[in-house]
Amino acid sequence: MLWSLIKIVLFLGSVAALTLGAVYLTESTGGVRISIANTEFNLGPLQAVIAAMALVVAIWLLLKVFSLVVAILKFLNGDETAISRYFDRNRERRGFEALSDGMMALASGEARLAMSKAAKAERYLGRPELTNLITAQAAEMSGDRKKAEEVYKRLLSDDRTRFVGVRGIMKQKLADGDTETAMKLAERAFALKPKHEETGDILLRLQAENEDWSGARKTLGEKLRQGVLPRDVYKRRDAVLALSEARDVFREGSAIEAREAAIAANRASPDLIPAAVMAAQGYITEGKPKYAARVLTKAWGARPHPDLAAAFASIEPQEPPAARIKRFRALTKQNPDDPETRMLLAELHIAAEEFAQARAAISNLVEKNPTARSLTLMAAIERGEGSEDSVVRGWLTRALTASRGPQWVCDNCQSVHTNWGPVCHNCGGFDTLTWRLPTEGEVAMPASTEMLPLIVGKQAEPQADIADDEDEVIEANEDVIVVPASEKTEK
């Protein structure tokens, strides 16, 4: 409100000042005399001011006309002028409109329309680094892989879009199953942008699938250096790669190097079960059973697993059952409530024919967390205590349809694996296998159900129809458990 009042006052003051100036010029004497050739012009003061203003306007118009003529000449010569800039702005506006429409069409799944708009935007803008991206993605969406590959190759010629071109061709090769070429392209893309997380993960997975363990460890180290991988994840995955490298070295016959690599992998990640088992086997071979026991005990404390118990048993394969129970206390005193610990303790007591202790160890596990293994152990306990065959068969019948318990399950695709591996055979995920209960569809029978013969130290030959006079054979879910019939049986 105040500002409006100020503007009104200023306007009235300006009008008043001009009016006073005009009156002053009108009343003043003298003037301006202009002589041109034989013609003379006499102008009063007010007329002189008006003439001066008209002259200024005329000169300004003359300069504008001159500038227009110069601009037309430059335009005809191909130079940039206001006229050309006007047309350029108009083309640019239309080009960005077409580009925007193309992006919207791409997001809406209208591939053909997106390609058409991208071509129109290219005509107006001349910016292939923008329009080629839309064209390539639209071509892939429409199934025109040849067109997409052609556009991706064009992107390789520009430093700003080279990474996008390499990554696009890499994904095409992956879709075609050409993993060898895809891995080379992934290496190139990772070199261009080492901080790109997806490319680094793809390269790592391809290197693991091709068992290029040393290359995968270099990639992993670079991801850590670039700050895109947490240190704890790096240590775990590097241990997985070191373990896989050790297995290859072992297959090649270099047992010493394999043992050292396995021990190093276990030190880097003590909770990695296969590394602990392989490291323990290496110590056993070197004649260092105490080191082997220490490694397995530490791993059991982190996560109980039947493979750890089997490796712990192999330290003293010929020991009596009573001595074995005592030695295994190093394991069973850790995580005493874990189902794996309780089933291990039950197996040890069954091997020693201490069926009451075995029943106490397994307790209510068969009711709260029934698995094929725990139910089969319960059948062995019933048989050892002399229960009727109908009771034993009842437990075995339940075992046939019960959960098989924890298994190696891929966290990505949920597929079940009989044995651990660095790469999932179903989805190709690296370091995705976890020892846990499957979420759905159990298809693999874990090796854990064969633990009892390993701990007893004697593998029985399965008998389909004949029961031996001294030993009873219980078969369930392809597992064989041997229950000695008398205390005179040799352990």
C-alpha cells in the first residue's frame, strides 16, 4: 500500500516537473538558428528540445536498421546471429519436448513411440549422448536386440557414454549366455567406473563362476578400496575366495599350499564352516590335532554344524565311545540348547549304548522341532531300549514326511544345495549359501543325517531285507543308523 502511494507521488512529481520545464522553455527568450545551404531555421527553446529528441530517435532507428542489415548479411554467410539464435531456440524447445515425450513413452512401456520421439529429438538437438540412451533401451524393450547393440556401439565413441555402451553390450552377452565375453566387458566397465556397485558385483560373480579366484580377489580388494564394500563383508568374501582357491590347489596336488590357504581363510572368517573343516583337516595331516580341535571348537561356538562334528571325530577316529563323549564336551558345552548340539549329544550316547542319556539329550526336540534326523535318532533310541517294532516304525514313518532340518540354502533364489559352494548353481549368486531352514520346497537330503556312523567310527553296509543277529539296521530317508545289540560289540 505504501509503495503504491510512493509510486503515485513520484509520477505526479515527474509530470509536474516536465510541465514546469515546458512552461519555462515557452516563456524564455532566444532559441536556436540552423542554417543549411541558403535555408535558415529559427527554433525556439521548446522547439529546439523537441528537435533534439527527434534527432536522437532518428539516429537510434538508423543504427537499428544498420544492425539489421549486418545481421542479415551474417545470417546469409552462416554466422550466428539473433535470427539464427531465435530459430535455434525454437528447435531446441521442440527437441527437448520430443526428448521428454520419449522418456515418458519409455517409462510407459511404449517402445516404438519412444524410439520415434528419440529420433525426432536427435534431429532437433543433435545430442546423441542423450537420444541414443532412449533409443537403445526402447530397442531392447521392443525386442530389437540388433538395433540396441548398434546404438550401444555408437555410445562407445564418446568418453561420456562409453561406460553405458560397454555395460549395455555386457548385459546383452549375459542374456545370450556368452559369459566369457561378458566377463571381459565387465572388466572394462569396472575399470571405467570402479565405484559402480552393480558392475563390480557382476564381475565378481562371473569371475567366481569361471573359478578365476585370484581375479575375483583383486576385484574384491578394489571394491574395498573404492569404499563400496564394508570391511566385514570384504573379509568374509575374501575368505570364501581363499577357500575356493585352496580347493583348486588341493585338486592340483599341492597339499601344503592348500592347507596354508585353508588355514588363512579360516583365520579371516572363523565362522565359515567349510574353511574351518578344511583348515582342521590340514592341521590333522600336519600332525597338529590340538590346532585342529581349537579351530573346530571356535567354529562350533559361532555356528554348530554336523560337518564340524564329523571333522572333530576324525581327529581321533579309533577312540572308544566313552572317551569320545568326554572329548566332545569341548563342543557340546557350547550352544547347549541348539538343536544341532542336542542331536550330536544324542548320537554320542547312542554310540555308547547309553539310550536313557540319549533320550534326555534329545528331550522334547522331536515335538517342538521335529526333523527327519531327530525322529530317526528317536527310532534308534526306541530300538536300543527294546521297544516294539510298531513304535520304531512309527518314528520312522514320521521321519519320512518331516522337515529335513537346516540345509545350505541360497539367500537369493531359495534353492537348496546338498553341499556348500562359493556360487549358487541355480542363480549364480556369489556367497549366498546359508545354513538354515529352507523357506519352501526342500529338495536336497543333507549329509548331516549320516553323522552317526561317522561318530561311531564304523560305516555299515545297508541291508534291505535282512537284519543281522548282532546289529539292527534302521533305514529312513536313505539314512542308515547302526545300533549295536550288545555291549560286547567292538567299537
